Amino acid sequence: MNVAREIRRVALAAVLAGGSLIGGCHRHVASAADCRAVLDRLVELELKESGYRDPALAPRWQQELARRFAADLRHCQALRVRDDLPGCLRVAENPEEIAHRCLK
């Protein structure tokens, strides 16, 4: 019985260690382009949710918000993001998905 408990404990430790290794894989430090892509997609989704359809409006808001949040964009470059960030941003349907799926 003691041996079975020890085997389970070692197996649990191996699963946890493997999970942390897998969770740490496929991530990289965000580049300036990654951070800008997140901001651009957030602006796009927010404008869409607000009902704006003017194609000239999105680039203006993206430039304005990039200027306004320049410090946050620089801070973003210290974060680790998924390697498949561009694909995740493309399929995200709302800002919450970006926050909870693409950036976690």
C-alpha cells in the first residue's frame, strides 16, 4: 500500500512537471509588432461592437490609441505570448477572447 501511494505521488509529480513544461512551450516574448497587432485587433473589435463601419475610422483610432497607450505598448513587450498569436487574434470575436485566450 505504501508503494502504491509512492507511485501515485511520483506519477502526479511527473504529470505536473510535464504540464508546466508544455504550458511554457510555444510562447515567446512579445515583439512590438505583436503588441501593435493586439491593439489593432482590439480597436477593430470595439469599433465593430459599437456599430462603426467606416473603413477610414479604424486606422485613425488605431493611430490615436497607439499614441495614447505608447507606455502600455512598451510594457507589453515584456510579456510572453503564444506563438500562434496572429491566428488567435484573427479568430477572436471579442476583446474578452483576446484577453482570456490569446494573451493567457
